Amino acid sequence: MAGSSSQIQVNFGEPRSFAKTLRSHCKETFFPDDPFRQFKNEKGRGKVKKVLQYFVPIFDWLPQYNLQKFKFDLLAGITITTLAIPQGISYAKLAELPPIIGLYSSFIPPIIYTIFGSSKHLAVGTVAACSLLMAETIATIAPPKDNLTLYVHLIFTSALITGIFQTTLGVLRLGILVDFLSHSTITGFMGGTAVIICLQQLKGLLGLKHFTSHTDVVNVLKAVFKNKDEWKWQSALLGVIFLIFLQGTRYVRQKKPKLFWVSAMAPMVVVVFGCLLAYFAKVEKYGIQTVGHLHKGLNPISIQDLNFDSKYLPYVIKSGIITGMIALAEGIAIARSFAIMENQQIDGNKEMVAFGLMNIVGSFFSCYLTTGPFSKTAVNYNSGCKTPMANLVMAIGMMLTLLFLAPVFSYTPLVALSAIIMSAMLGLINYEEFFHLLKVDKFDFCICMACFFGVAFISMDYGLILSVGLALLRALLYVARPATCKLGKIPDSVLYRDAEQYPGVTTDPRILALQLGSPIYYANANYIRERILRWIRDEEDNSNPEGGVVEHVLLDLSGVSSIDMTGIESLAEVYKLLDSKRIKVKLINPRIEVMEKLIRSHFVEKIGKESIFLTVQDAVEESSFSLNRDKSNF
Amino acid sequence: MAGSSSQIQVNFGEPRSFAKTLRSHCKETFFPDDPFRQFKNEKGRGKVKKVLQYFVPIFDWLPQYNLQKFKFDLLAGITITTLAIPQGISYAKLAELPPIIGLYSSFIPPIIYTIFGSSKHLAVGTVAACSLLMAETIATIAPPKDNLTLYVHLIFTSALITGIFQTTLGVLRLGILVDFLSHSTITGFMGGTAVIICLQQLKGLLGLKHFTSHTDVVNVLKAVFKNKDEWKWQSALLGVIFLIFLQGTRYVRQKKPKLFWVSAMAPMVVVVFGCLLAYFAKVEKYGIQTVGHLHKGLNPISIQDLNFDSKYLPYVIKSGIITGMIALAEGIAIARSFAIMENQQIDGNKEMVAFGLMNIVGSFFSCYLTTGPFSKTAVNYNSGCKTPMANLVMAIGMMLTLLFLAPVFSYTPLVALSAIIMSAMLGLINYEEFFHLLKVDKFDFCICMACFFGVAFISMDYGLILSVGLALLRALLYVARPATCKLGKIPDSVLYRDAEQYPGVTTDPRILALQLGSPIYYANANYIRERILRWIRDEEDNSNPEGGVVEHVLLDLSGVSSIDMTGIESLAEVYKLLDSKRIKVKLINPRIEVMEKLIRSHFVEKIGKESIFLTVQDAVEESSFSLNRDKSNF
């Protein structure tokens, strides 16, 4: 029984106390990034300061702020302001809101984010997908054409719900929920919404007056072709010219990243050109509609307008929570990607609180849902922003616009806004990513396509739910059918590896070594029992009659991270069944959590401490030894 | 760079084709027990025979049947008949059905099970929990006291739905769904229903005429004490005497298992004694109610009575599916436990088809939901049954009863039935198991108690859903927060094990080896990234300033059974972040599925083949080598 490591003992120590394991589990679940490490060891005033800096990040970066940094932030802030004006108006139109609300939403929320936000690159603003989804949900219960005031108030209330929801998630450190929106789902959702938003723009592009309230491809195309007599070629021509110009600047940016400002300024150019055209050429008489009157003045207070009528509340809550989830997933994913480019880290839960606060405060000042949109953040990053101060600059720019320039934009032709939205959306259909998914992981591709086609052909929330459901199903299948494999010895080594992966390995037909997947618990306990028995049957069928039958089964538990009662019972059943067939069961390298439960449930006593080994090699040697001894006894 | 196994290469072979992996995944998901192996290699008539024997198990065992076996089955069959009559009547009362339907349900279904069933010990019959649950659901839409005929027809329809549902699950091999009802849930559910069923029996025991249609503890106790003036002491006394007798025989069986027939016959004794008492002592005048008229004659055909009215259908389907799931979980669990005692295996999917067929056919002949109840099966097993033939004997016994003896049982006092049910239920509250769960696995205990208290204080379906929800949440937490641990070298060996589990291990502060849990995918990808970075931070905080900082991070992937796109991206982000800090990342022993995706997504190219090792030891040696080389270069 000599082995390279047989002198080393398995640790059968006393299981850890319940309080200790509970504390460690809670920590892993809610504080995996150990957020309070910075001030754990501080004391007195130092601690207060660190805590304040942690919860209100502006205290962290403002003391080190200087003119040098401000120069960069000023430039970036001005650039994103020129983008925020046309985008704000466009997305507000998409949400069927008065356009001015889009501008309001770029004034208050960025100020809040400057104080509480921890991402250096994120630029705050409204987003297309959430605007449309919100409109779709609220319009079913309170159509804006029937009562615009009610509709607007419900949208504010929905933003408040979003804010409360996001803040709560962040405070309770439930960022884990956002993790269940997978990358594939988000990719599919972005693509699907981009398609339907582009189709929605056909209304503006063709100058239609009648349209559908549905968002799916079939209904929208039907509405477009049913109202063929309303098509205006002048509007379409102007739209196509704008679109070509916008896509052209985008192409320039792709070729020469240094010229990013060309594409960042392009929407503003389109709007200004459109306004001039509308003012001087009187385009209204050709059927080209404009935005219409825009009030001068800052955000009116809307806290008294929040509507919690129980008739609408379920829809408002639904819209608030779904858009809140999407906004979080999008915002945090974007903040993370840019942070990684700069080798920094983002605390997702802290960002959630910042997003939540900005939506809560926003809803009191006539703003609707805001998050960190991709296009604006990318422009902000490329403009060289250094701190969240760029958002404050944008807020000031927006304030000046609201105070002095708002009426100017009332001449903006709707077709210009449609072209801006379309151009932004075309960039969100990520063909390359679809193809990459198809190549690497077919199931991820299905999850992505379920979302894409669900959003495009059914509705946004169904597409999302379908895709999340598929992803959860996959997660459950992962755990319900863990991989098991047969191990063989790699020649001239003490290593045992998967016989399928390493075809050169050698095995002894009388000793079957299996590696079990992880974790073993109720949803897969039956499967694992059946699978172990099938491995034995297969092994006995394959070995030639003289080769003998399986006499030792070694279960490698190295990969089993945890086990529950049903799992332990399954192991006990396997042990009992095999014992009756005179097959010996040996366990290899149970991890700490598994070992603790095996000890507590007295399974270790049943199987015997001498049947638990630290390595496959040890167990195989011991088995061979006992096989030879049995033989020599005959 | 010498190592015990460094000459052995990691397998970077071509990934398997999509068709091959898909086929293997489908096989693992739906056919883990390889059910068709018996006739895979057969040909011609032999194959037809084997297929027939597989799908209709009676062809498998009947040819070997003989008189010797029949003797045992006859005895067992008679014993379970004496149990089936009182249980059938009792549970039918529990389901608010005419008592004769309980007898019908023990006639047709056992015949079907004899043909299609594959368990040798299972005895078919109605069960208390499902009877009550069905009554609770259907009575909300069609109360039996308003229209008993409609209620009965809906119960038959519900049994048909159950049958179709169970057959479909079995044919589609979706036994995996039943696996999601964990052992802890079932234990809690059994205990909870036992409590509320016992409380329900207070109605019969105290001879109440008015009662509540609710099942929860609070409402039932309220109803019992509100109708205090209806209490009959004669009834209560008789009930207590019966109960003491029944519990006494149960105690005898526990002490002397050979005398199992005493407790098996006891309910019949109680019924016969009760009938005699009612007949001769005219107990009715003391307020003790009896079962009332029972028709002579076999099951009437009920196929024309099935009611698919859309008004009731949702409730019928809900009741059919929920009771179907519970009946399956209970029946299969019981069949499995007895099979394991005899070292046999049960094909869960085949049993589902047998249960489904017996419920479908049953619903055509005035039977309601049947499955394999624990008490009857235990008696059957103890009586020494050899084949499903015992069920046929019971069916014949029941036929004779229906044809000739039914009217006799009309004298059975309700209090006798209540005592029988109570006695059966008291045995289902498994205190020891509760305590065992509390000791071994606190979360399993919570799942169990959620079901127990949910069923007892809210309602049966909510208790069940609550518990299944908790169990799913746990499953998702398992995968969202996989265990990671730091590895250290066990002295005098080449083994690397968890530093927490094996406190004696040695580590090099410049080389951090981490073992990752499994699988890595979207729900835990963020967590794993954060966790790896935290390990590095902790390591750097702990090591003394002179000790140097982490320069190599080794990720042991042996336990990672699969990975998805988001997971790969997370690894790529970790690689990028660490690369920027000049920390080298090395992967150890990726399993076949993980390796395939790493190759397809070009991650292997990015990190370099030379950074992937077969063992932790190899990677550590290579890292130490490069550390020493770097040092000597200075």
C-alpha cells in the first residue's frame, strides 16, 4: 500500500459551527467584493471620513480635483450636451411624452449622479428601449391621446417606483438579481428593440399621421402600408439625407477614432440644420411636422403630480420594475465595460443606489427614467472625461438651454429626430456578437434569439421573460444534470483524468473511478444515483467476460462544492445497492462543506473512514492491493 | 522546470462537433438510465418481444409466474383488501365524495397497474393528502353541498387530467420535473397535511354537523370551538377508544415487526366492530352518524360525465396537475424506497406512464385519483408480495365486496373512519426526520418547515409553492455563489488542497492558487470575477510588506463542469485586469466541455497554450521557475 502520498490523512475534523458557516455564506452571497474593507480598520474621525467617502463618492474625488481635470471634463460635458439635446427630445417623442420632458431629464439626474455616482465615465441620460417599454406598458391603461396629463403623471410615478426599486436593491446588496439578466439576453434585447424602434421611426420618416400603438414588427408594417396614402416623399427624402449624413459620420469615427467628435456633434448638426430649414423654407406646408412649442424655463416640480391610484398602480409598478431592471443591467454593464478598459472596478450595488437616487429625485422634478446610455457614455469617454464632473457640466449646459434656447428647438422637424433615433439604433444590432454566440455556445445563441425575436414579433416584456426563462431553465439543467466522467490513469504519472478528454489513459476494469460534477442535491440526486449505476453497467458490458467485473467504485468528489440531505441519501442508497453486489465504494477528496455534512449525517461512520481518500491514486492503490490479496487467498 | 508530470500535455484537440455534444446532452437529460439497453442489440422477433416486455411489464414477469409466488401474492392481496375497504371509504369522505367512489377506486386502477406497473411491492390506492387537496381546489368553484353531481364529475375530470399529465411526463421522459420536489419538501408536506387532516377529523370524532370548508389550523379550530354545542361525548368516547386500539396495534408492529398483520387488519376490525355496534346498538340515536346507503354493483361508466366546461376547466386543470405531481412524487419515492430495500431499481418514467394510464382508465369508470400510498405499500411488502399480482387479488377482493358486501359497510360509523384516518396520519408526522434535517442541513430544514407551516396555516398549494420556491432559490444560489477556495501544498507531497480544510498546507505569497466552483456562467460570472480579485487583495493585505505581492494567479478549473459566454468573458476580463497589473494568469486542468469553449472563443490563443497546465503542481513549478529567473536577471 505504498503511495506517493498515502501517509497524508484526510481531514475528519469537527464540522465548523452553524454560526460560522452562516456568516461565511451571507458574506459570500451579499458582500463578495468586501466593500467595507477600506474603513474596517479605521477608527474615530478617520472612519467617519472613509464611510462618508464610500457612500457619497463626490467626497472621495472632489478634494483631489483641479483645473487640469476640469479642462477635460468641460470639453466632455459640452460634447455630451450637444448630444443630449437631440437625444432627449427624440426619446421623449418615443415615450409619447412632451419633448421638453426629455430635456428636463438631462438636467436634474446628472446633478444627483455627480454626487453619488462612482463611475468616472458614465454619462446620464434617457434610453430608447426603456422609453418605448414604459410607453407600451402605461399606454395600455392610460393612452396618452385620451389624457396626456394623466399619462405623464403615471410616467413620473413609474420613474419613482424605478428609483425606489433600484435603491432598495442596492442597499440590500441584491445586485445578484441583475446577474440573472445574462449577456446573451441583453444582446438579444438590444437588437430586438433596435429593430422595432427603427420601424417605429417609419412614422416620422414617412410623415404618417395615423399609426398603431403596437410595437411588434407585423403590426407596425401593417400600419405603415395601410396608410400608404399619407406617405410624404419630401419627408422621406429629407430623412434619408439626414440618415446618410449620420451614418457617414459614424463611419468616419470607425475609420479614424480620433474624429469621434464628428459623429458626436452630428445629431446636433442635423437638428440645427433641420430647424433652419423649417424656419426659412416653411417645410410645414410640404407636410413635414415639427416638434412644436417648447416652454422656456427649468423643470417644474412634479411631486404633487405623482399618482398612486390603485387603478393604475399595478401597471405603474410593473413598468417601474421591469424598466428598472433593464436600466440597471444596461447602466451597470456599460459602467463596468468602460471601467475595465481603464483597469478600474465598479461596485455594482453602489451604482444601483446612485441610479435609484437619481430617479427618485428626478421624479419629483418632471424627469422620467434615466440611466447610463451606451452612446452618451462612449462619447463622454472618448472626449476624455476624468470624473463625474462632466455630468455636472452637461446639467449646466442643459440648464442654459432650458432657460434661453428651448424655443429655438421647437422648429426641429420630426423627421430629423427619427433619423437620429434610427442611426443610433442601427448601431445596437450586434450581428458580430450573434455570430460569435452561434459559434461558441449554441444555447446562449438560442437565449439571445429568443429575446430578439420575442421582442420583435411579440412584445418587449414577453421577449425578455421568454429569454430569462430559457436562461433559468438552462441554469437549472446545469445543476440537474451535472457532468460525470470516468477517470483513467495518464501513463507514467499519478494523474487521473477524464477518459474521453485524454484517450490515452489506462484503466483497470475491476476498479471504476468516476468524477462527479457539482453540487449534489435534490434536483440531481436521483440522476447521479442512476448515472453511477449506469457507468457500472456500461463498464461491465464493455469488459470481456474473462476481464472480471467491477469490484471497486471510486467516487471523486473534488468537484462537488456542496451537498444536501437528498444528495447524502442518494449516496447512501448507492452505497447500499453496491454493497449488496459486493462492490466496494470509496470516496475521494470531499471538500470542506461536503465532509462536514457527511460527518454530521453519520455517512462517514457507515462507509468507514478507511474508505475516504485524499487522491484517486491512493484509492486505486488500496483497491489493487485488496484485489491482489483476495486473489492470493484463493 | 522539472516536474513529476510536466512531460504530460494538456489536450488541446479539436472541439467535438455540435451534433455530437447535442446528442450526448439530450441523452444525459432525458435518458440518464439508458432504458432501451435491453433491446438495443436485439433483432427481429427477439426485439419485438423485448420491446413489448419493456413497455408492458406484465409480459416480463407473467411467463415466469408460478403457484409458489401466487401463494404469497394471494395472502398479500387479501391483507391489503382488508385495508383498502376502510381506507377507501375514509379518504372518499375526506374528498367529500360519496364513500362508494373510494371502493370503486380500488377496483379498476389496480388492474391497470398489474399490467403496466414495474414495481413489485407497490399497492395501488387513494391517498389522504391528494384527496383533501383536490377537494379544496374543486370545492372553491363547485361546492359539493350545492351540486354534488357536478362536483363528482369535476373530480373525475381532474383525475383524467392527472392521468394525461402523468402519462405525458413519462413518455417525454420528464421525470426530471418530479426531482424538483425535494425530499425536504415532501417530508414537510406530509407532516403539514397530516396535521390538518387530523384536525379535519375532529368533525367526525366530535360528531359535528357544521364545519368549515377551510383547511388551515386556525379556521378549523375556530369552527370546532364555535360549534361547541354540537359536540357529542358518546361519539368522542367511541373515537378515542378506536384510536387507542389502532395506535396500540401500530405499537405492537413497531415492537414485533412479524406481527405487522395485526396493525394491517386493525382498521377492518374497527370498521366491523363499528358496523356491529351501529346495527345492534342503534348508535344513531346518540348522534353518532353512519356512512349511509352504499349501492351494490360494480363501477358505473363515467366517460360521458367528464366535464370540460371552460368555466371550471382552469380549476380542474390546476387540481389535476398539482395533485398529479404530488401523487407522482409520493408514489415514485415509495416505489424506489422499497425497491432499494430489495436491491432493485425502478424506472421512474415507466412508473409515471403506469400511474397515468391507471388514472386515465380510472376516470372512465367512476374512480378518482390513485397512486401508491405508503401505508398500503408497506403492508403489501410486509405480507410478502412477490409481483404486481397482489394488486389483481385486491381488485378481485374489491369486486366481490362491491357485488355482495357493500351494503354491510353502510353501517360504519363516521367516527370509526375518523379514527382510522387520524391513526394513519399520526404516523406521517416524521419528528425524527425534522430533527435530523435541523442537525445536518439548516436550509433543508427551512424548506421543510416552510412546507409544514405553509400547509398547516395557509393552504396546501401555497405551502407547497412556498417550499418549492425556497428550494429553487437555493438551487439558484448554489450556482450564483459557487464555492471558491485557496489551495496550499500539503507538505511532502505534490498535492494542493483547500487551505481552510487542511490548515497545515504551505503557500508562496507570490503564487496564489485558487480552486473555482462549478459551473461558471452568467449568473455567477460577475461574482467569480469579483471573488478572484478579492482573493488577490486579501492575499496582498495579509502578506508582510517584504514578502512581495502576488505575481502569479493559478485558477484550478478541475471542478468547473461547464462555462458559457458570459463566463468566458469574465475570465477574459480577469486576465486583462491582472495583465495590466503584471500578474500572470494560469489555468489548470479545464475539463473537456470548458476546454472546447475556451478554444472556440479564442481565449486559449489570448492566454497562450503555455499558460494552461494539467496539475497545480506543474503550474506552481513553472511559476517558481520564472520568479527565480526574473530575480537572477536583476
